[in-house]
Amino acid sequence: MDGTLDKLSLTRAERHPEKAHRPDNPIQRKPEWIRVRAPNSPEYAETKRLMRELKLTTVCEEAACPNIGECWKQKHATFMIMGETCTRACAFCNVATGKPGALNPHEPANIAEAVGKLGLDHVVVTSVDRDDLDDGGAGHFAEVITALHRSAPATTVEILTPDFMRKPGAIETVVASRPDVFNHNLETVPRLYPTIRPGARYFTSLRLLSRVKEIDPAMFTKSGLMVGLGETREEILQVMDDLRAADVDFLTIGQYLQPTPKHAALDRFWTPAEFSELAQMARAKGFLMVSSSPLTRSSYHAGDDFARLRAARQAQIKG
């Protein structure tokens, strides 16, 4: 599976106009440990049909996630709210860049309906960046979370938000809606931000995670990193320390996969043994939960991981 999904029918230049002028970076052949089969299960087809029927967007499709076949076979879809078009232009991301449309007022109810039909015990909701909105989309996040709590009170809700840079009050609005897990990914090490996340700031993202804990110390926080962009082991360990200083509970680490020749070049593939070593180091630094593997993504096995995360906190409290 090379990450090209039939829903993404726009040309490369249309999806990523800001990258069209860049020279091509050859896409390296994937090692055996990172190859996955193309999705073809009946459950995958049914999940896809439901998303189209309810006019919902998934990050599984838009970001060309390699795990879509496995996750959708289990009817585990990760919803991407506020449209398909992002106002940022991160060098690693396959989500389309441009001017977004208006928010869909029916989206919270449609997501709640989809969660009910899929029978999800744990749901992950993410979004595009919406720098065009006064609150960065925080109010819409809150509406989605509230709709899920109302329609499926037994379902735990995990959110993966933008950084809400220069959007005062946005973090407070989202936390007040009571998600079970508040995730915001740092994505990479500080040195690479100017080229990999040019529209973001490392310490803005770190401060968001810290602020969530200040507002509600009991809320689980989570963040994720990609490797393979040229970062060093020492830089990753420093990011781990920064996250622990912000009291982040859960860390995910996965392999960067270059979506197209116009995206950031892959530096190298980290081996499964190296991912295991990173996981050991992260646990030693005090994270309650760590998921580190080549195919790890923010929402990969999120439900099972949340159960382990909650159990780890309970064990910590009893200890």
C-alpha cells in the first residue's frame, strides 16, 4: 500500500499548491517490517460507506494512514472535523492545504450517529488547523465532544487538536467540554520545526499540553513524535524530558512515511529494535503509557491503549 487512496482524487498540485514548486524527493522503498496490505475487507467497505453517507471526513483517508485496512476492519475510524482543507502547510502532512469552507453545523450530530452505528467504546476526533476562525475551532470541538457525551455516555472521547496558536481561551473551551484524553502532537524535534512545521512553534505546542494540566490535573494528556526526518537520538530524549516537564501521560512514536515526492524527504527508516529502545527510555522517564513502533500513529489501537493508560494511573495512585 503506497498511501494513495481512491477518495483523494485531487492532483498533487491541487492538494498541496504550496509544494508544487519544490524539487522532488525520491520515495525510498519500505522495509519488510513496515509494509501493509491494501484494505479489502467487508468491514472496511461498510465503514467507508457510512462515512460517505453521513458526509464525514476521516484522517485515516486524508492523511493516507498505513493502518486504515486494519483499523477499519475493526470499524475503528478517526474522525477529522472542520473540513478537509488545512490552513497550515506542514512539510510531512498529506492533508490538503488551502482556504477552508464554512463549518458544518450538522457535523457533531453526524459524528455521534456514526459512533453509535460503529459501536465504538472509544472514539478519536481530530481536525485540520483552522487559523481562519476566531477560536481556531475550539467551540466546534466542544460541540462534538458534548454531542458524543450526550448520545454515547459510555464511550470515552479522545481528541487530537491543533495548537490554537494566538487563540486566547481556546484551550479552556475544549477542556471544559471534558474529553477523556487531550492529545496534541509535537511531531518532531525543535531544530526541525522551521522546515517540517513552519506554521507552528515548538514551545507553543508544549505550552498547550502544560496548560491542559493546569486547568484539569486529572485529564489525561498525550503527544506524539515522528522519527525518520533527520532527528538525533539525543534530540528525541530531550523532547521526552520536555513532555514529562509538562506532565504528559502518554507518548506515541512512529515512523515518518513520505506521502509524495513533494513532501519532506525521508532521512531513514528506524528499526523495530530502535523503537523498542525508545519505548524503554520513555517509560524510564515516567510516562504512564508509551506506544513506539514503525506503524504507531496517534489513534492506532487508541481504545486498548486508553484502557491501559487508565489502569496505569490507578496502579500509580494505589502505589
